[in-house]
Amino acid sequence: TSGNRKIIAIQPDGTLAMTVNLTTPGTTRDDWEDIATGVYGNKNYVFVGAIGDNDLQFNDSYYIYYFEEPAISSGTQTVTVNTIRYGYPDNKAHNTETLMYDNVEQMFYIVDKVKDAKCALYKLPFRTDYGTSLQRVTKVCDLGNGSKFNYCTGGDITPDGRWMAIKNKNYVLLWERQGTESLSTTALRDPVQVKAYQKEEQGESLAWLDATTFYTTSDSKNDTPIYSYTRASV
């Protein structure tokens, strides 16, 4: 049903910067799992993924809500979001917690969350004229570091498109894009593991600040730390 949801902007120290109420027209889903940001047509956008499906019951009913990123200011703003509805190429339900956006290709990259197999990477071009039509993501490949990489809970791509980071609750993997190659090609390469990662029991959030530093935090009702990781110079 139609309704209002909200996201918040926070400072690196965890203090509240702004609240944004989101008006979602038409059908909506409550299982919001991830947020990404990106540039399209010289405009900055925020993308919210209503992409979770723990009980595998929402076949062809996964949504990406998007809106132009407002300027950060104190207080509360209200925006009406646009909607992209998508399904998977196998016409089956998928549980997903990772939504990423690549500024280079202007492409969404989505990772499903599976228990007994490798998580898979999917892609979908971002366009603002999809309307209400159902879109089909394309499978890129299975992900891993030479072993099973399951229960993926979050990820992000650097603003310059060079690095893709995807995590589960035990570790974070990094893929480095070479030159102007597609990220689909990058994903086929063996990633490197972030040795410094501090295991988070409910770690479901990862976001790049810039080309070198990313943050992680956890899904918790109590005081929850935010961790910062910075790539060492080679």
C-alpha cells in the first residue's frame, strides 16, 4: 500500500544529520535491505533496495526506489520516490541484501544471499524511463575467493568505479577494476580479503566514503559501532 518510510543521514561519528521521509506511490515492500548512491545525467541519486525475501515469496516483486539526493541540512525533508520493479532470469524468488551502483557503467549490481552455495552477482542498467514495466536482471557470475562465499549482507562500489567491496558477516572481499573493463569482467577475477576486518555478528552495512576508505556497521537495537577501513598504499 502507499505510505511513508524514512532514511537518515548520519555523520561519521554517528550523530544525526538529517531525516528524509520517503513517499512511495503504489505498491511497496517493507523489507528494505540496502542503500546506494550514484550519478546519472549529471544528477546525484539515492537508491533504496526493497530487495529482501527471507521466505522466498516475492517472485518478480523486487523494487529499487530512487530520488535525487537532497542537500544535507538539519531537520526533516520529504521526497516522493520513483520505482524500478525487477525480477530474476530464472523466474524464481531470491533473497538479497546487497545493492550497489557503478558510476562508470551507470549500472546496478545486485548480490543474492544464499546458504549452501556461492552468492551470485546480477546487473541491471539504471534508466529513469522504465515506468511500471517489469525488468529482468542479468546474471553476471558466481562470486567467491576460491571457496564458498555465501550469506552476502552488503557491498558498495567506489565513486570512481575502481573498487567493489562485498561482505558477509565473517569477511570483506575486494575486487579491483583494471582500466576501462566492465565490472562484469572484474567480478570474474579472484578478489582479495580485507585482513583487518572486525567481525560483526549482524554486519549488514558497507559504504565507501571515497576511493580509499569504507565504513561498516551492524544491524542492532543497541549501541552499535561504526568501523572505518582505509586501504594501505601499495
